[in-house]
Amino acid sequence: MELRLTPVQVRNRLILVARRIVADHRLDAEGICRTCGVLHCEALAAARGYLARVEEPRRPLVVEIHRRAAVPPPGVTATELRIAAAALPSDAES
Ligand SMILES: [Zn+2]
């Protein structure tokens, strides 16, 4: 039985381990790691650094809706849409 992991599987397992490290190495009110008992927890810093590089940022839902709304419907050009938007009263834009 082949036990080799694909690069995606390795990445996903590293993400799970890093998340577990972040959960386990919580800091107390003074910034001291509850697991290691030190002020600057290297495990926590490494896990957070890894996650910051590999995890995809979650886009706010508002941005997704805005992008879809910005695509003109079939038969309408972007210029026509811009002209129509400019004709709207200013309080209707928000
Ligand atoms: Zn720690």
C-alpha cells in the first residue's frame, strides 16, 4: 500500500497541525503561552506564520455581491450601466 501523500494532502495536514498549535498555545492576559509558559512562544509564531502564508484570505460576502452586480446583464454594455448608475440619486448608491 502506497503511503505517499500528494502535495495538496501534505499542505492540508500542515494546515490542520498549525491550527491545532494555534488552538493549544493560547496566551494568557500577560501574553505568556499557557502550554510553553514563555512570553514569546515560538510554536505559536511559526504556526501563525505558516497559516498566514498558505490559508486563502476569506473575502467578505459584500465584495462578492458587488462584483456580480458590476457585471452588466446580457445586451447591456458596461458604458450604459455606468451612465444609468450616474443618473441614480446619490442616496441610492449605498
Ligand atoms: Zn507555546
